[in-house]
Amino acid sequence: MAEQNFEQLLTESRVNAWIGWAVVAIVVATAVGSVVTGDLLWGVFSGTVAVIVALPAVASGEPRAMAPWEIVLLAALPVVGRTFASFQLSSDIATYLSIAALALLVAVNLHLFTTVEMNFGFAVLFVVVTTLAAAGVWAVVRWGADVYLGTGLLFVEGYTEAEIEHGLMVEFVGSAVAGLLAGLLFELYVRRRRVSERVPEGVA
């Protein structure tokens, strides 16, 4: 399995394409609404999700060339939850799962449209490292905003320095687990898909 091509992840299923493009439309609408209301950070995140999801179809000129809808929905989970749920689904866990799924999509895009080649084992490692890096960057961004802009994103009033550091460590561990979980589930999904595709051959 380690040497299988990533092309098998794209599908020309009409149902998969409809679901994928519906998710893209929701994400784009959320991005526009966020920019209009002044939530630029969320707007940028939503726009990034839409671009990465739609890139294979746009680059290939085939609207049906979309990643499996399960991965697309996972990547858009915080956006979809923010739009439709009555509670705040875009928690740290959901956000890092989304980042992990986006990292998988980035790996697919790199493999398909550049000279970079990855096997599935390296793709899982890529997801874990990318998710951890995103957690670190987000922590630095919050620290900078608190220090230079006077926000309370990281240094929350009423919490001691030790409690804040402990929270950061828990967040980093959670992001690593989210990345590993997403990568392993992704590999299991591909393995199951390959088996299901071979069943008709065996029956025949």
C-alpha cells in the first residue's frame, strides 16, 4: 500500500462531486460573510479551505475530480458547524481535525500537480507535523496579539502563568493526536476503498 498513487483518492462520482461542491459553496459563503462582518481571521481560514478543496477540479478542468466527500467534510467541519450548528462546533479539537484533513488534501495536491511524490506512510507523518506546526503558529499569533494589541487570546484574565502553559501543552498534545488520528483514519479509508474495488474482480 505504501507505494500506491494518490490519484486513486480522486473520484469522478457525480454524488461525491455534488457533495464536495456543496461544501465548497457553504465555505465560500461563510468566508464572504466573515469578511463582511470584520472577522478576517475566520474569512481567511474559510477561503483557504475552499481553495484547497476545489484545486484538483479546477486544475484538471474536471468538475468531478474531487477528493472523497468524507475528507472534504472533515476539512470544512469548523466552517459547516459555525454556519449551521446552534453551538460552537469550531472548538480547538474540530479546528485541528480540519487542519489535519487540509494537510491530507495538500499532500494529495502536491503529489498530483508537482514533482513531489509521497507514499501513504509519509503522508501520515506530513499530516502530524503540519498539524503540530499549525498549533505552534497559532500559539505564537495569539501571544503576539496579546503582547502588542492587548487582546486576551492567550493570557486570559484570572488564569495563572502555569495554568496557561499547561493549557498550551494540552493543546499541542491534542493537535498531535488529531493529526495522527486523521492520518490513520485516512489510510484505513483508502485501504477499505481498494478492497471494495477489488471485490467485483474476485467475484467475476
